[in-house]
Amino acid sequence: MITISKSKLKAQMLQIFRQIEQTGEEAIVTDNQRPVLRITPLKRNVTVHEAFGAFQGRIRYNEPITTPTTIEWTAV
């Protein structure tokens, strides 16, 4: 994670933006050493396997996934 002051960001903005794009890390912008902004890169399109692969075979359905859930929501 990059931490940078507003004044340094202003002077190095293009360089910082390129670094964020290349590394995928985020930046925290500070004002008087207090965090005020977070700059995060947009996520690239990922495949279903990349997004949910870690959960494959680990999810259990107790009823058909098309079953309405309105009763559950009215109880809240």
C-alpha cells in the first residue's frame, strides 16, 4: 500500500496512478498525516472460476436455490 500526502500526490500524480495500475495496490492520501482518501484500481474482469473457485465443493444448499425467500425477509 502506498501512503502519500496531498502535496506529493499533486506533484507525482501521473507516476502514482501508473504504479497503482501496474501493481494493483491501493494508495492512501493523507492531509496533515491524517488519511483522507483511498485510491484503488478498478478490478479487471475475472472468470467465474477466479472469482468463486475457492468455494467450489464447499457450499451446501438445503433447498432448491429457486425457492422464494420472502418469509425469511419478513421475519427481519
